[in-house]
Amino acid sequence: MNEDTMFEIETSLKNVYGWKVVGSEAKPPKMIMPQCAKDRIAHFWEFQEYGLSFLGCLKFILADDEEECKKEFEWGIGDDWLPPSEDFKLWRNRLSNMRELEVAAYLLYGPLSEKEETK
């Protein structure tokens, strides 16, 4: 493995498991992700207000089977599908199992769970 891959794996692990204790409070990790991932998460996050489940949101964000996700999203949500960008696909596919964990952790503990804007 090259140095870039090792850094990416380390960052991914910190995004999921990098909890800290400050005083008597557990603090979730600071999520370091590319903007394309944060933008995609923010897009689908909004649909949870209209009944999209956590697992549905995770599925549509990752969009492993794009055609199936598009069909289910348009039928169930009734809105236009946002296809994953090429940058997002490259990020998702590079460490696919870890990316699923990262997106789930971001949905649960990241800035969006605190109603903060992504930057």
C-alpha cells in the first residue's frame, strides 16, 4: 500500500472510531470527508423530514445500484433523483465498506445531526 492509501484508511477509521472524552462528555469524531460526500449526504438528509428512514437515506446516499435506487427514490419520495457525481463514486468505491460506516456515522453524529451547515 502506498502512503496516500494508508492516510485514507487512517482518516476513515478516525471518522468512525475517533471518539474523545472531554470532561465527562463523549465527543464524536470530527468528520473529514470530501465536499462531494457532504453535499450528497445533505441532499438526502432533507428527505428524512418527509419519512425517509435512516437505512433508506444511507442506501440512496451510497447508491451502489444506481438504477434501482433511482427507481425506488422517485417512486417513494416523488422527487427528482440526484445521481452520484464521479468524484463521489471514486471516493465511495475506494474503500467501500468503510465508506458505508463513515456515511452512517456522519448521519448519526456529524454536523447534520446537530442541524449545522456543511462546509
